[in-house]
Amino acid sequence: MTPSKTTAATTADADAGPDLDPVPEGYAAAVDELESILRQIEDDDVDVDVLAERVHRAAGLIDWCRGRILTARTAVDEATAGLEAD
């Protein structure tokens, strides 16, 4: 039995932990946000309070993305487990 799309999303949301609010709409959205955060924190004029907030958000997004990758890897492994090599 393979996990449904809803189950995979729910699992990844649970992996995000309580500090990730709002949860990204998907992996691509999380990567886009991480790239935006990177541009913000590379700015020499960034306020130190904003910097701390953005780094905290980035850490949560990275953890969330890792959870999505693990969920996808598990789903692929389960889906291909019964396939024989030619």
C-alpha cells in the first residue's frame, strides 16, 4: 500500500514541528522562500532582529524540506520494492 498524497503532506507537516508557521504550500514554495531569505540575510543593511527571525524561519524550512524528501524517498522505495531488475 502506498501513502496517499494527503498522507504524505500530513506526515511532512507533522515533521515541520511547532515552530514552522505558516507551513509552505509545497517543496518548491519552501525552496523559493529559502532563496528569498538568503537574499535578505546577505544584505549588509539587515537589522539584527530581522536577521535572527529569518535565520530561525530558514532553519524550520530546511527541516520541513528534509521531511518532505524523506517522505518522497520512502514512497519511491515502497513503490519500487517489488520491481525486478531486467
